[in-house]
Amino acid sequence: MWDFSVGRAMGLMMQTLPFVVLRMAVYFGITLAYILVTGMGAGIGFGVGALGDAGFQAGSTFWGGLIGFGLVGAVMYWAREYILYIVKAGHIAVLVELIDGKSMPEGRSQVEHGRVVVTERFAQASVLFAVDQLIKGVLRAVTGLVRGILTILPIPGARQLTGILHAFLQVAVGLVDEVILAHAIRTGSTNPWGSAKDALVLYGQNYRVMLKNAAWLAIIVYLLSFVVFLVMLAPAALVVHLMPGAWAAGGFVFALLFAWAVKAAVLEPFAITCLMQVYFKTIEGQQPDPEWDARLEQMSKKFRDLKARAFGGRAQPDASAEPA
């Protein structure tokens, strides 16, 4: 059914408890910021609305809350590359060493050790973020290849089925990109572009195994996230009730935020740990296949860009190529 060990993944998660706690602090802190700033915005809107009738007050309360929600969203958009650099990549770096049976160095915390390893591989947060974005683009091209194969199969309703499957595989890509980063960290290369390129070629030549396991993990993660969402509906509704003007949809939104926080802090690193097991085991003893290198270069502009950067240059724009 799948090729990873749930027990081993849970054990590795427990061994990296400092990072799990850090992730929980970061993502639940983000959720709390959304709730507090949205509440403040709704409160200001409620106060301004007192100058008008009941309808005006309800509208200003809604827009005040929406503006507060949007402000936090804008801050998080700009902070996302630093979260990737400090939290996600650091956790991956420690997990890689534990999977390989290495021990943590004396006199340095896990979080600090993870930061040092990531800094050695990716000198700046912007470099890691750029590599990650290119990786995601190439992975989307691979899932597009799977979709293309299904389209030509003589299966009734294949077009509708393919659309659903493609959307699902896009979700799974969100788990695989960090596994590619894990390989870049594991190799110890100081050329992050080159190690990411090789990792993507190895992924491409084993995409069936990787997508199968990523699909199972996506199902597990989103089912558990849905359970968290249902559990959090009642307390989230209470929070909304305490806000001025009580948003009708606020409970739903905040429950989604709580579910997202649990998913990002606990469920995603668990899924990535499982995929790292599969990836490292699958590629053991393999070398990047030149045929897959050429195939990825042909199908993905992002791969061409990544490859050019790996050799110290930049990809030239290709007007005839489809963006991927």
C-alpha cells in the first residue's frame, strides 16, 4: 500500500521535539495573530459604525475585521521565506541527520544546529526560497506529465477524472518539494542549485513510487486536518461570539486557521519524514538518469533555469516554451 514506516516517522518526530515545539509556537502564533488583529479591526469598525444606523455598524464591523485579517495575511506573505529558512529547512536538516543515524553535536541545541546546517548550504533565505520555488515549478511539470498520460488512455470519463487527479497531485507536490530540499542538504553540496537539479532528476526517474506515497500521505494529512477542523468549530465559534458584531462566518474561518496550524506544525513534518524515508531508500545506489535530465529540461522552463544556475549562469527566456 505504502512504502514508509509510520512508527519510525513518529519516533523521528519525537526525537526532533524541539523543532515540533518551535513549529507549534510559530504556526499557532500566526493563528493567534489572525484572531487578535481581526478582532481589533472588527472592534474599530464597530466603534466607527456607532456613528450610523445598525446596518452601517454591521458593515463597518465586517470591513474592519476583514482589513485586520488582510493585514496579517500581507505580513505572512513577506515572512514566508524566513519561515522556510529558519523553521522548515532547519527541521529537515536535523531529520536528515537522524535518518542517516548521526547524532546531534554536543553543546548546541537542535534548532541552532539546524540553522547552522541550512546556512552552510543556503547562504541567504532568499537563495533557499528561490530554489524552493523552482523545485515546485518542476514538480508541477512532472504531475502535468502524469495528467497527460491519463488523458490519452481510453477510460470513460477520463477527462473529468484527470482534472480531479491533477488537483490532488498538486496538493501532494506541496509535500514533495521539501523532500527535494532534504536531498540537497543531505549531499553536503555548497551548490544548492546543482544538488536540487540532481534530486529532481532522481525524483523524476522514480516519480511513480514517490507520487503514490505522496498521494497516500496527502489523504492522511487532509483527513486528520478535517477532524481537527470539526473539533475546533465550537471554540472558534465562541471566539467569534466574543467579538463585537459577531461574524457569521468567523467561526468557520478561525476553525480553518486552527486546522491549518495543526497541519503545518505537526502533520506536514510527519508526512515529509515519511516521504524522506521512501525517497532515500528508493534512490539508494542510483545516479541521475541523463534521459530524465533531458526530459525535464524539455518540459520545464523552471528546470532549465535551475540547471543554468547550477552551472553558474542564468537561463535565457524561451518564448516558445510553456511556463512550468
